[in-house]
Amino acid sequence: MSERSNPELPPLPYDYDALEPHISEQVLNWHHDTHHQGYVNGLDSAEETLAENRASGDYSSTGGALGDVTHNGSGHYLHTMFWENMSPNGGGEPSGDLADRIEEDFGSYEGWKGEFEAAASAASGWALLIYDPVADQLRNVAVDNHDEGALWGAHPVLALDVWEHSYYYDYGPDRGSFIDAFFEVVDWDAAEDNYQKTVSNHE
């Protein structure tokens, strides 16, 4: 059996102040260095517990560790996508194949955006644009925590974190203004790349 590699916190793909005034340097410091690091640490700890339990044959703590893997693993993976989904040169609307697919599956960009914003307002965790390979279509989903409300087999294309630690320092309880701010920095090139990779894997 190959040796497991420990998960690592990826660096931000831009400076901590690069998304100001939409998202502050302080929020990115806390959110990336503390919250995201916590999910990486939690995933690592859960994986260690599972390995120890398999070696010892004592599975009394395995159930909790399995839950920690999905919670912390999903938190780690979605946060990594979230950072990559934003750019100081972001904003605007999608183009290319992703734009065409959004129009096909949602009727229009405005139809997709309205539904995505509703998901972001309703979720206690994440709003995701996903590709559902079973139905061969894009969907919006509202995910609670990091792993409740996901669709089996689907792949995230665009991720927006709406946990309170994402916006309370900058916007207080006004989540709607934070959602608007996200669209000022969204990196559609990154979302397009996610879409192309996902679709090509299912052709």
C-alpha cells in the first residue's frame, strides 16, 4: 500500500489585499490562513485516526472520523476552488463554451445568475454551479456546511462560500452585498477551465 501524503494548504493565487475593496485583506488572512488551514488539519487528523483504527482493529472512533473526512475534505476542496474562482482582474460575464452552456441550461445568463444568487442566499455553506454528468447539464445547488446538499457524481464548476466568516467583517449581516461583491471579482476563465476539464472527463 502506498504511503498517504498529508493534505497541504495551497497558497492564495494572489496577494491578500488583491481583492480589495470587495473582499478585505483582513478577511482573506483569517479565512485562508485560519479557517482553510483548520479544514486541512481536520482532514489530516481524521485520516490519521482511520489509519490507526485499521492497524489496531479498534473501530470505536471510526464513525466520527469518517464524518470528519467528508466535512473537512469538502471544506478543503471547496475553499481551494473558491480562491481560484476569484481574481483581481475578475468580474464581467462568462464567455466561450461555459457561457453557451449556461444559456442552454438556464435560458440566459440572467436566469442562471438569479438562481445562483437565490442559492447563495438560502445556503448555510456554499452556492455551487455544478456539472451533472448523469443528466448532462449544469445545475445550481445550495450546500449546507460543506457536504450536505451535494449531488452524487456531479462536479463543481464555480464555488461561492457564504459562511459568515466569508463576509461578516466586511459586510455585517448583509450577505447580499457580499454576493454582489463576489461577482466583481469572479474569475470566469477559471470557471471555464473547470467546466472544460469536467466535461472532457465524461466524454
